[in-house]
Amino acid sequence: QVQLVESGGGLVQPGGSLRLSCVASGSLSSIFAMGWYRQAPGKQRELVAVITSAGSTTYADSMKDRFTNSRDNAKNTVYLQMNSLKPEDTAVYYCNAAAETPPYEYWGQGTQVTVSS
């Protein structure tokens, strides 16, 4: 089992920044990628960014110029630095960990990000 705990969400004005953190614990040896998804009201959950254990990162096109996904392996933590936030970035952001053997995806409880003036 893997537990994921997110933090860092909140209310920010348009153009502002936030950094989300996700701490992973438990049986982490099979985890090969961690990342972030988000879900806005009335919309499907969508990929934000994923980083592999080798450090390769994939971003959603609409976010790659504003968001940075990074990881600290020593702390079992991934971060999402979000800059130039827009109202349409408002969503619940979920941390995700993908296990390879057996294949399985773990989710955090989510953290709310609200971009509003």
C-alpha cells in the first residue's frame, strides 16, 4: 500500500503562484512515476504533469509553460510549482503514484486550488 498526502492548496489571485507538495509513504519500491491531476467542477479529471523515477517529466500542453513538476527522492516528495495562475486553473488537485508490479494507481485526497480576485 502507498499513502499520498497533498498540501499547499489555497486561494490565490490571478497571476499568482502556489506550490503543491505530495508526500508518499508505504511500499514505494514498485512506484515508477508520480504526478498531478486536477478536476474542476463539472469536468473530468485531467493530467497536469507526471515525473518518472528517472526524472523524465510530461506536462499537459496548457500548463507546461507555467507549471513545474519536480521530485525529491530522499523525501519521497513531489512538488508542483504553479505560476501565472488563471481562474481556469481552479480545481481540486490530486497527487498520483503509479505502481508497476502489480499495475496500480494510488491517489491522494486532493487539495483545492482556487484562483480568484
